[in-house]
Amino acid sequence: MLCGYARLAEKFGLHTLTLIQPAQASSSVSKLIRTQGQILVPVRMAPLEDDVFGHLSFAIKHEGTNLEILSQALPKIEAAVLQAAVDAAPSSAIARKLAWLWEEFTARRLRYDRPAGAYSRLFDPKLYFTGPEVQIPRWRVIYNGLGPISYCPVVRRVPGLSEEEIYETFEKLHKQMASISPTLLKRAVDWAYLSETRSSFAIEKEPPSGSKAQRFMQLLKNVELFEHLDEDKLCEIQNRIVSSPFSQAMTYRSEQNWLSNSGAFGVRRVAYLPPPPEMLEDLMHGWLELANTKGTQINPLIAASAASFGFVYLHPFLDGNGRLSRFLVHHQLHKARALPEKHVLPVSAAMLKHEHAYLDALEVFSAPSRDLWDVLQIDRDDYVFTFKATSAVYRYWDATKQTEFLFAMIREAINTFLPEEINFLQKYDRVYRAMNERFDIVQKDLDVLVAAGIGAGRISQNLKKKYQYRVPADFFEALESELSAEQKGG
């Protein structure tokens, strides 16, 4: 027999994506056992099959807070069930949490005039990363979700995602930047802006033309101008990212968009469907509240992940959503002061390097949510879409895997990409200075040849042929000697 959330989903026929470990009664265990994909429950601990409040209580106590299921199940439960539970145990933290949530999701009110019991947090900080704490005096409940009750993804505390590791990573970045000379730092930062711009376009398989690249780079450089977001600001950002006036948005989309799988045909060509347009405004209102949370009230990595991936899953515009979502990573990190002012991380460069892992992270949500849609093909690019679930799917998603991925990309940007560029610039300066002292050649030619040599470790035959009449005869031998010395030096 299923228990807790799994039983509630079964009983009410709910569509869920976040039930990672369904609980099931088992006569083979004497205590509750958690496996990778299941919770085994001793029969003596399992609620009776039709004891709805028993399963709700079991879920809250043993499985954590799953708003995707609770938001769908609680409105199907009669008020008398919650009222009886509160009357029987008015100080029970579980009963008070469930009663408050029932009121939130039904817009109805129970009888409870004398608050009892100590304040209790809805999300256990030992299990979840949490957000700003809001007291609900009537029920003595503290709401501490990452976002508002109308839009609240969760990030579970898992190995490799600790507050200490996250803050140490950003502290390392600040120390790294502070240890570099201002001149070298400016060049490294200029490279990072260029790298982030080119890589973000490359992920979309779109060549960054001069004007488009320049607009995106300026957007990154002026990220602090967009600290507080609203629909108009998001449209402004989208307009800067998208060059075609026909694709520039004035409001959120009013039609159903979809992402295609270029290697498939028919209905399988439809790879992902964001929420229907009639759900979008309310969802974006909740998303904006999350994205505008003060930087000191939420872990910067968690904020960046929830805002960035959440935005791309909602896909509020017909074009530019991917680049805008990656811009939001920097937006959230800057808002929290996790990045030094006027700095950027080459996160998109790391994502581009690990493009398959990036797609896997996106598909943790996009792939199973696609199964909640019926798709009927009318013509080659003409489809009829029917959503079989509720907006809870898009409101209360699990962002843990996406956050793990983003953290890995940020660490690679800090530990690999930036040090490699700084090392390149330092080698370039040494070789350029040595060659400039020995040879009198055009500065632009020297720049190209030294940069190419540092990047490849040698000078190609093509470059030698191209520049053989523009440099002295012994130039290439001297340059390769300098390059060899740099390689030996580390």
C-alpha cells in the first residue's frame, strides 16, 4: 500500500513530477528505510488506506514539504477533515501547517481563534535551502519558501551543495580578483564579457553579429540597472537581446510556444511545452517576486538557479528566452553581491563546453513535463496542444539537479576558465615584451603572432607563410624559443 504523498497522488489522480521517493508500506521492514528511489514503511507506521489526514501528516513528517502535491490534494479535502484535526490537536505543528495551506489553496477559512504552539517553519532548513521568513500569526507558522506561495521551487540539501561550499567558492573569486593587478584584471574582465557573450549565442546555435553581440555585452555590463525586475524591464532586456523588430516583445506571450527536437518528426518533434498563455501572467507574477527577493535573504547560487532555470521553463517570450535566462544568472549573482562590481563570469563558456550536461539539466524538468501534454499534429508546423495537468507543475518544481549543474559551471569558470585566461595574458605580456625589444615589426602583426603562439604553443606553417615577408628572417625561431621557455616555465 502506498503511503503519504504517493497515496494522496493515487487517491486524487494527481499529476506530479516532484515525487522522488514514493513511500510504501512493507511487512519486510521493522523501521522506516530510505532507498535511492523509495521509502519503505513498517506496516505499524503506515496510515490506514483511506485516512486522508493520516497520509497528509505522514507526508509532512517523513517526506518533507511538497507543495506540488499539497496544492492539488488539499482543495479536494473537505473542511471538516482539517477542522477535526485542528480541534483535536490545536497546538500540533503538522495540523497547523496543513490547515494554513488548506486555507491558502482554497481561499476558505477554518475555525481557529486562539493560536497555540510554538512557531514552526514550513520548510525544514535541514532538508531545504530556504528563503525570507514570513510569520503567519494566526497559525503560528513561518513561511520560508524560496519564492512566494504562488511560485516556489525547492532546492534540497544534498552532498556537494552546502552553504559553506557555496560561499567559499564566491569568496575565492573575490580573493582571486583582488590579487591581480588592476590593468591585468581589466583585460581579464573584458575577455570574460566577450567570452560570455559569444558562448551564450553559441549555445543557441546563433552567430553573434557585431551589433547583437555588442548589445548583449552592454546588457551584461549594465546589469545593475535592472536590479528590480518587472514585465516592462524584462521586455526591455528581451528587446536588447533580440534584433528583429518582429520578434521583440511588448508583453508576455499570448500564444502557446514550444521547443522543437530537430532530429524528430511528427508529434515527437515537440520537445518541450511551457505553460499555456492563460496561466503565464500569474506564474510570472510569482516568479518576479522570487527574482526580486533581496540578495541578503537567499543564497546567491540558489537564487541564480531558481530564477534562471525557472524563467526558461516559463518561456514568457517567443524569442530570446535562453539568452535572457543566462543573463539572469549574472543578474542574481550581482544583486547578492556574489560577483565583484562590474565583473562577469564566463558561465556560458562552461555551459557550452558541457553542452550535453546543460541539456540534461534542462531536461530534468522539461522531459517529464512534456508527458503532461497531448499533442495533435494538423500540418507540418501546425499542432493542437492540450495540457492535462495543473499550473502546480510549473509553480512547485524541484530545482536541485539544475542547481548542482549551475554550481559546477560556476566553479569551473572560477577554477579553470578565469585562471587560464589570466595565465594566457601573463604569458602574452612576457613574450610580447621580449619580442618587441628584439624586433621592430608592426604592432598588429606582433600581437597576432604572439597571441596565436601562446594559444597553440607554436606557430603554424600557415602563419609562417602568411607573415614570412613581414617579419625578419630569424623572428619565428626567436618566437618559438620564447614559447618553449614559457612552456618549460609552466
